[in-house]
Amino acid sequence: MADPVAEKSGFLRMYMSSHPDTLVAYAKFHGQVKENIKSAEMSAIDTKSMTLTCTLSNGSKKEVVVVLDPPLKGYEDVKPRLLEMKALAQEGLGMIKAPHITTFRFPTTVNTWIALFLAGSLLYIGSSPSHPESPLYLPGRIARSYIGSYFKPVFWSFTGVHALESLYTLHLCRKHHTGLVVGVRGPLRILQHIFS
């Protein structure tokens, strides 16, 4: 069976020849070329790899094979993959900076308030002691008697998973330089969304 990308590689090579900076970024980042590259051109592409011919600053030529992992399924996968590779290469090489997120607007819809009420109720029921002295925990104890004894371990398991998701979101907020206020709102929004 013929390679669907290789069949149309002539058009792709011609199109990419008008994007020399992108080809240089592919070679430096994905092809891991350390030398200074004056120019690059795509000499071949198929579902498994892309071959770039680089002209180095000293005038010599170097052929670089960039493996496409996972392989492309068809020609329709070429554009999104090349755009993704371009973004990764440009960010990795410092050619562009990741956007700085500076605002976060917490949605104030009826669903938000319902979700917050449900999350608060689940937190109250899940964290209330089994045999409390205080009548403050009586509704939680009654609710758990109807729900069953398995509620508390399930509640704490989900809480642990959501806490890990919040840490990952906090990592993304730090990566994108959101600042303290926006950075804290992100994980809180994730928790609110999960409980809704």
C-alpha cells in the first residue's frame, strides 16, 4: 500500500519552502541539530518521518530525519501535526513565549451556586465524625445512615484524586505565569467544575 503522505509530498515540500523559519525550528528542536543553521528545506515527508536538508552557517549541508511519533494516519493529519510541532519547537527554542494568563473570571450562574452548595454538603457529610458529641454534626450523621458506610472511603478517594488534579492545574498555572490570584482560582475552578 502506498504511503498517503509521500504521494502528496511534492505539494507539502513546495508549501513548506515558503516557511524557512519553521523548517529551521524543526531541525534544531526535533532534529536536535546543535550547529548554526543558515537555511533548511524539506526534502521528503511520509507517515513515519520528515527529512530536512539543512545548510549550515559554514556552507556545508546536513540531512536530518525527524521521526513522526506516533506516525501519521493519513494526509489529513499532516497540517495539525506540523502546527503542533512548530509550536513546540518555537516555544522550546525560545522563539516565542508561552502566553501569560492575567485574568480569570469565576462564573456566577445558578449552576455555580448549586455546585458550590452540593460540594459544601458533600464536604460536610464526608468529614463529619461518626459519633459526634456536638449536635452540629447530627444532619451529616443522619445523611450517612441513609447513604451507607461506603460513602466516607469513596468521598476521601475522590477528594484525593481531585487534590492531585488541582496540583496539576497549579503546575500549569505556574508554567504559564498566571500570578497568585489567577493561579489559585484555576484549581478552585477545577474543583468546582468537578463537583457540578
